[in-house]
Amino acid sequence: TTVAALALSAGAALAEGETIGFSQIGSESGWRAAETTLTRSQAEERGYQLQFSDAQQRQENQIAAIRSFVAQGVDAILLAPVVATGWDSVLQEAAEAEIPVVLLDRQVDSADDLYLTAVGSDLVHEGEVAGQWLVDEVAGEPCRIVELQGTTGSSPAIDRKTGFENAIAGHDNLEIVRSQTADFTRARGKEVMESFLQAEGGGADICALYAHNDDMAVGAIQAIKEAGLAPGTDILVVSIDAVPDIFQAIAAGEANATVELTPNMAGPAFDALEAYWADGTMPEKFIQTESKLYTAADDPQGEYDRRKDLGY
Ligand code: AHR
């Protein structure tokens, strides 16, 4: 038996029965629901007690949940932070109690010594991948774009906007003509797209929709259809997440491209925690997940089925 193997088995024994507090944002999207499901199943498989707290989109609920986890003396805290700012004090409290905090899927503006690690994608890169897809797709033709932003102040809304703008910069044929938040939800995506279509004289001159997540795109697709236009052809649709419903839309020709964000953030988070508990191994400050582009050429029906089988 090697020293490494001994350390591993000690870590596994230590990890059994650990209590993890999870402050989740809410259930605004299909992606969020999948992340919650996978976190619960990962915790169960590893024999952890998961204390789940749904913040219903409110930072103050997340702060209260973290304080309660600290008071209970949990072994670690997972935090999916709804917005990027305002975390310093509560993260400091967790650090003083020596409870490791792992950020999931969104970033914070706080100093990185206030948390153990962050698991997530490069959110600027996701926007760049989406924007580059559109640059290539329109191939120099003029294109008026409408943009549905995620939750105001959240790192994915800020960074996905920046990334997309980076990609289209210098391509004068592409222009964002309307941009507004729709809170990452399907219902708001539909409403805001309706207002875009109305403001744009029915929408005949809109060439593309960029949505910061698939759910808003799915809502917007409905609005486009109700306005008598064909999503996917009259108005190109590109978004982010790669949830099952967008693959259905891509298979039906009603959406064109999506950038995958894995909902399995808990797997890498728990691996990092287990190594830390075992022998104090400090993970990298950022554990990056992949951002793969999918289009109609990538077997959308198969991708839909595969995700359904995984329990999305
Ligand atoms: O933070 C990740 C984003 O949050 C997902 O892209 C979106 O669907 C979710 O609500």
C-alpha cells in the first residue's frame, strides 16, 4: 500500500458522514434544477448529510443560510452566489470558523483567500463562444441582435455580456440593438422578447437573439412564434447552458446553438473537499469546467436523450 493510497482511504473515511451546507440561489432555470439534483445525488453517493437552503433569488437569504451553517458547525459550505458583490463579511465569518467554502458556478468579487476554491466555467469565454458562432454564421451579412441578460449583478450576466461583445467587436455588420434583463427565467424571457418584437416594429428586422441562458431563449422562441416569425430561421437563436429543452428546440430547427455549462459542479467540489480534509491539500483557486458549443450538426436528439438519462 502506497502512502498516497493510505491518504486516500483516510480521506474517504473522514469524508463519510460529513455535513455540507448548500446555499442554492433558487430554481430559476432548468440548469439550476439540474445542478440541485446532481448535488443531492453526489452528496448521497458519498455519504454526506446535505443541508439544503433555497434562497429564492435573495442574497440576504443566502447570507442568513451561511450564518446558520456556521452556527451549526457544518464541515463545509457550498455557495452558488446570486450576485457578485457583498460577500466579504459572511465569508470572513466562515473563514474564522475554519469552515471551507466552495463557490459553485458563479463568481464573487471578494478576495480569494476567503474561500477554498470556485468550481465553474470561464463565463467570459462562454459569451465569446456564442458571439463567435454568430459572427461565423452571418458571414459578413448585416445582423441586428437582441440580447436577453441574466440576473442583474450576477457574474454570468456581467461576463456573458462582456464575452459576446468581445467576439462581435470589430465586426461592424453585427450590432446589439436591444438588451435587457429577463432574470434567467423562461417567463421573463418570453415577456421581454415580446417587448423587443413590439419595439422593433414586429421583429422582421431582428436577425438574431442572444440569450444568457437556454430558459430565456425557450421563452423567447414562444414569443417569436406567436409574433408569426420563425425562430431559428427568421431570427437566429444562440444561448448558453445546453439543457434538454434547448436540444429539443435545436432538433426542431427553432434554435441554432448553445454553449454547454455542466450542472455537475458538486463532483469537482466534493473531490477538492475530500483532498483537503484528507491531508490539507489546497486545490487551485479556480476549477474550470468545459464550454462546448452544440449546433444542429451535433445530434441534438441524442444530446437530449443523454441528458434525460442523467436525470436533468
Ligand atoms: O450561474 C449559471 C446560470 O444560472 C445558468 O446559466 C442559468 O441557467 C442559471 O440560472
